[in-house]
Amino acid sequence: MNNKLMSRLRPLFIYDILINETDEKYPLSTNDIIKRLEEKGAVCERRALQADIKALQECGYPIKRIVSKDYKYFIQSRKFTDAEITTLMDAVQSVTFLTEDATWQIIEKLSALGGGGQKKKDKMLDSILFNSVHKTENNEVLNSAQAIEDALTNNNKISFYYFHLNQKFEPEFKMEGNEKKQYIVSPVAKTINNGNYYLLSITEGHEENLSIYRIDRMTDATILNQHIEVKPDPQEIEKFKKQLFEMYRGTPLTVTVKVHKNLLGKIYDTFGSEQITLTPLHDDSDYFVFTCKVTNSDMFKAWCCSYGRKIEILSPQSFIDELAAYTKELYDMYHNI
């Protein structure tokens, strides 16, 4: 590269050095920057460097200068704070639907957003609690997610194969005869629940209901040249998602629940503050009552039992009868051991 072209590109090299290696705690001196430019093949004098940085500042780049024996420079503001970056890193590590390799690659990319050079990146990476969850071994998850996102953007259907894990924790595909069953669906939305990644969709042959698929159980996700004709109302989709427990489908159900005051935080985590209104129980100050819409599934029944006597279903009676039968089956199973 000739010197004239290098001088034109030099401000870009300078900004690249500053964005990757500096922040308020890790500034670089004039000599540091000149040395790094020389490593890139760009010879630069001190005055030329200061002129280039001034030009970048005038163009709106957030470069701050520290006046000392030798001027030091750093990027003053970024799109993400360190706290936001480490929070995202923790979130990526906590999900189960990414492989170990994909998790590591994404976390390394996130750590680089904070600048400060390799030493700062290493400190961020050291703070992550690795191997805290079991990760998928399906390497196609991100490809599947991209196919779904493209299909949602372009209003197209997708196809894929779907598997469950057998007793050896190996993929076992749904079959039609001797062939793997191909699913053809109209994507509606993606959502994360309890560390798993799900696709909500309308499946051919089951248009009356939304289907739920784990994206980490998909392979060969392909966008089809088939246009989606009808899309559900996004607000209805949000209502549907809030009524699910662990993404298990079920029939719609409105229940009245009695809950102990010590569980109000759990109730907030589960239902939020907008969906329910808590009313104090008139004859017991330790309890509150609320009404909510849910789906009647085994997971919801399990939730009703998970806090013992601190949660009680007050209505409808038909569901109370179902819940009584559900708990009796469990009692009988363990009582007969």
C-alpha cells in the first residue's frame, strides 16, 4: 500500500485501535498508538497523529484526550456499558439451546464490545460461570433461528425435521413410515422460556391452533417459496405466551387463586403486575386472592402443587376436581411403593 493511500486510511486505523483497546480505565498514549500504527504498516508522526484524532473528534467520534506528559486517548462512550455487556454474556451462558462452541464465540464477541484490550476482555471472561447448564449438541440452532427470522421477515413458510432425545440422549426423529417426517409451518414468533428457545407457528393440518417447537430440536430448517396467507394478531400471541406454563399447551382456563404473602414475589415473576390484581383476603391478612387466565396443562397443575398450602385454587370447581385427581394419582403412585 503506497504512502498516500496509507495516510488517507490512517484515521480509520487509529479509530480501530481506540475502539478495540481503550476505555476510561485503559487509555493509550501517543507513543502506544504510533507503535500500533507501525505494526499495521502505517508510519505516523506525533503531529500527524494529533491532527488525525482532531479530525475524528470533529466528525463526532467520542475520543477523549487526557493531558499529561504524553497525551493519552480513549473512547469516551460506547453503545453498551460494561454492566450491559457482562449481563448479556451471563444471559448467553445461561441458555441451553446453544452449543458450548457457539456460546464461547458469542461471549468473546460481546466481551470485545467494551474495548480496553485483551486484558480487560480476559477479566470479563473470567467472571463468567461456565458449564452452569447443560448445552445442546445440535450445531444447527443458529442456522434454524436465522431461517425462521428470514421467513418471518419475508412472510414465508419453513420446513424442518424434528427430534426428541431417546434413553441414550441421542436424537430420535419423528418418522412417517421409513422416512423422517418433514414439518411445514407458518412461523409466528420466537420466544425464550426457562433457557429454551421456541418457535410458535401454525402447522399444516392444524391451522386452528398454534404449535410450539423447540428450535434446538430442529434440523434442516429451510425457507419455502410459499407465502403465509393469514397471520395471527401479535397482541393475541402475547396473551397466549403469558398463559403458558413451561411452554406446554392446554385448554384456556380462568382460575381464582389464593396465595400467601410470602409468595408475592413468585407471583410477580410468573404473571407480572399488569395481568393480575391482588385483593387481600378479608378474614386472613396473610393471604391474597387474584384471578388470571392460564392454559390447563399438567405443568400448570404441577405449579399449583409446587408451594404446598401456600397456594390454593378457589375456582372453578371443575379444575379443582381435576387437580384433586392429579394429586391423588401421585399419592397412589408413591403410597404403593
